[in-house]
Amino acid sequence: MSIPSPQTAMAAPLSFESRLARVRAEVESRVSACPAADGNATRARLWVRWITRQLQGKAVQP
């Protein structure tokens, strides 16, 4: 596990809307990189994983 840098530790937490926008962009970039036939399954898996982490209170890494 890495130690957070001082800049990271002092940064204000992102709002839910900001996190949602970042995750949306990351999901779409990952879906565009996979074969078209797997797009919907990949998108669903990534969103379910993110939502689960949000409900469990864990940090999200897009």
C-alpha cells in the first residue's frame, strides 16, 4: 500500500457529482477499448463495482 503524498492528503474530497462525472468518463473509455460485443457487459460490471464500493464506503479508483 502506498503512502499518500502531502498534496493528496490535503486535498478537499470531491463532491458526489464530480466523482460520478469522473467515473462516467472512465467507464466509457474502458468500454470503448473493449470489443463491441462485450461493451454492455463491461459497462454493467464497472458500474456495479463502483456502486458497490460507494455503498460500502470504500474509496473509488476509476
